[in-house]
Amino acid sequence: MAISSLPAILTARLITLRRGLLLALLAALYVVLWQGPDTPLGRTFVIVHLGLFMLWQPFVHADRRLSMPALLGLSGVLLLVGIFLKGWMVAVWIMMLAGIVGGKVMLFGARAPRLFYLLALGFLVASLLLMAAPLAVPIVKPSQPILLLGYIGLPLVLMVMALLPPGRETDDGREVVDFVYSLFVFLLLAVLMLGTLAAMLLLDSGYVEALLQTLMVTGAMLMMLGLAWNPHSGFAGLGGLFSRYLMSIGLPIEQWLQALTNLASREDDPQVFLEQACAEISQRLPWVTGGEWVAGTSSGCFGATEGRRWEFSHGGMVLVLYTLHALSPTLIWHCNLLAQLLAQFHADKQRTLAFKQLSYMQAIHETGARLTHDVKNLLQSLNAVCSAGAETGAVSSAAYQALLRRQLPAISERLAETLSKLNAPHDLSTVRSIPAADWWQELGQRLAALTWVRFKADMPFEGELPAEVFSGVVENLVRNAAEKHLREPDLIVQVELIADPAGFELIVCDNGSAMAADIASSLFLGPVSSESGYGIGLYNAARYAQAADYRLELMENRAGRVCFRLALSR
């Protein structure tokens, strides 16, 4: 076996023998209390006990080597302990050791390790009260049965601990100790010991009687503290107040968070938000003199950038804070949380801005797709005027002049409406109403070339209808039918206008194949993919109709009859 492998082997063995080491050091402690720290055997076992503790100790990795100065210092401490060891030192050491073991008990979820360390804690508390107290304070004179209980009962506890089944603790080379629980156990034992001595001196009680009195008073105080710690009857509890104090560090961070929330609600620009939020840092946090920030391609500074530098990075944003003095670990944690919140708010502002820009571009796209039909209608009207003017002698004829007087103002008006829609892509509320008879006549003239399109209506009509809404629906449906007509030559489309006392109803039907179920279910929920384009026409027509209090729906969808209906919303 190679010599270099011995440290690793010993380390592994020490990790697996933690329980045995703890049992051994407790047994050595028992011998010290039994023989007394002032006897040669007692002093010897004190050194053995401390050596076993160094092997078991839960603070430093077991494979860490001690330097020569550390070894010399440790040897000096052991020598001083061996020379000047007193009973009160043993009592204080037992309280410290009980605190360490008590800090480990709360970290185990498994039953076996928890029970083992609970017994170890009980052993230490019993040894302190039954055997170490008389050594530390001469006035403590427990009765003979009490001493006999310690001499006999403590070895029995060690035997029970040795017989317990092993349990898994940790995977690495060190143990874990909860410092808060350790401190609590140490202080509780110190209060118990000092309270017992105070009761003996002030009340002239015996040791056992004073111990019971101290236990009762301590238990009552802990019960009252527990009741006051938790919220009840409208009281927030001492725990809430204590946590609020620790988390707020005197409330400046809480005030900054409130200011950050208010700023986020009124400022939408990410860079302006970040500049103002950082300015609030130097104003509300007294330990911060200034700082710098970098977010993407933008950067800035605030306050005085001098002193100690602390950098925090989260989500692509770097926040640098400057302080006059070094920050405590708690303040560093708070500042890191501060930077994380600031980065999150800034990222949300950026996403909101990007979403607004995307929504505006989408609105422009949808508006352009909707206005395509208006432009087509304008071109058709202009082509009709140009075609009429190209005939011989048409320019001077009265019919042509009447056509110009009728068509040119209408074309100009519709062109102005188209330009206004481009300037306000989100505005779908403005619609133009014309006499229904005029619209129906114009529609027939515009679609007269399509022989497979039939018209049905009960003339004459009275009243007006939103021409752009009805025209957009008809043109989209006819255009889709034209694509369908190429695949189904026998396709016939019927456009029917029904007059109703409340308004007009438009029904467009064809005798072709039924629409696919998946397309039919999402027809008006968004753009529908098609072979010839993006299928945005009907979606925009439905939205435009909704703005005019109309509803476009798929009335019937079966082979031989596919019908759409445009009617007032009920």
C-alpha cells in the first residue's frame, strides 16, 4: 500500500467512525467527571477527550492538515488546560459541547441519527447537572442518590447509544452545525445553571429544589415568549417584528422597495426607470454613497463613485455600489437582493416595451391587410372611369360627365378614409354608412364579371348600412370562393341581403365542400393558414365588423352548403 494513500484512507475511516468518536469522547468526559479534573487520571483523560474532539469536530474538513504554528498553538492550549484546569472550566466546556451537539440534532430528518444525537445531548445535560455542577461550584451539594444516578445512569446512556442502529448523516468530509440552535442551547444551559445558583443563594433552597424552581420559571418564560412570538388576536407577534427589523436594517431598504414599486407603476421607459431607481438608492440607503449600472448597451452612474466597490450582477444587468466602509454579510445579502429586484423590474420593462412595439407593428400589418380591399375597390372604380373615358366621344357626353360627378367625390372620400386608417391603425370604430340600395347596386356592378356569383335580395331597400364592413366581408368570402372555384368548377356562390327592422343581414353561401373542422373552429380567433396566403382577411373583417356592432359567424358547414352570416350583435 502506498504511503501517500494513507491520509485518504484515514479520512474515509474517520468519516465513517463519527459516532464512535462521539461515544469515545463522551466516555472520556465521564472519566474526567468521575475521577475529577485535578487528579492525574482526570487530567490525562481531559487531553484524550480534547484529542477525540479534534478528530470528531464538525467545523473543519477531516482531511485538512494543520500547519506547524497551529500544532504549536494547540499543544500550548492542551498544556495550559492540563496545568490550570478547574471545575468551572469543565462545566463551561460541557455547555459548549452540548450547544454543538444540540445544533446538529435539528438538522437530521432520519429517526436513527436524530435519536442518537438527542441521547448525546441528554448525556451532556445530565453530566452538567449531576456531576459537573458540584465540581464547578462548592455550594452545590447534591444528595447521594442524585450522585449515584449520575455515576450509574450516564454509562447506561452510552450503552444505549452504542446499540442504536447506524444512520446516514452527511456525504462530505465535514459535519454541519446550526449556529443559532447551538447558541440557544448554550444560553439555555447557562441560564439554568446561573438561575439554580441564584435560587440557592437568594431562597436558601437545596440544589435539587433550586434546579426545579429554575426549570419551572424558565419553562414559564419560554411559554410566554412562544405565545408572544406568534401572531394572534390582531397582534403581529414578536417574530414578525424581529424578522422585519432584521430584513429591513432600520427600514431603509423597505422604503426603497416602496419607492421602487411606485416608480414601476408610473414609468414605462426601461432606461429612465433604471436611472431613477438607482438615484433612489443613494438617497434612501445611508451606507451607499453612489454607484454605476450597466444594462445592455446603456449605462449610467449616480452619487459619488468613490470608496469601497461592491459589484452585483443579475440577468444581464451589472450594479456597482460604493460605500465608505466595508459591508457586513447581512448588508451584502440585502444589496444583492436589491440588485436582483432591480434587474427583474428592468427586464419586465424591456419586455413590456418590446411587446408594445410588436403590438403596434401587428396592428399596422392587420390594418394594411384590411385596407388592401379598399385600395382594390378604389382601383376598380378608377378603372371603370378610365374605361368609360376611353370610348370615342365619351368625354363630352352627358353620361360620362354624370359618372365623373358621381364617382370622383366618392373615390376622393374613400381615399381620405383609407389614409386616416393608416394614420391610426388601432382605430376600428369609424365606419361609413351609405344607402343599402346604392351599396347593393355597386356590389352587383363590381362582381358582375363573376358568372358563378348569384345575388338575391328583396328590393327596394330602405335605410343605410356600413358599406366598408359589408364590402370587406363579401370581398373576402368571394375571394376565398374563387380559390375554391379553381378546385371545384361547379361551385356556385349566392350573396343574399335581408332587410330587418333592426338592420341588415348578409348571408353568403356556396355549394362546395365543407371546411376542415380545425380551420372552422379557429376561423375568427386569429389568422388561419391557407395555401394562397396567411388567411388574415376574414379575421380582420370579423374584427372590423365587431367594431361596428356586427358579428360575422360560420352559420353552416357541411358538404353542399357552407354559409357565413353577418348580422347585428344581439
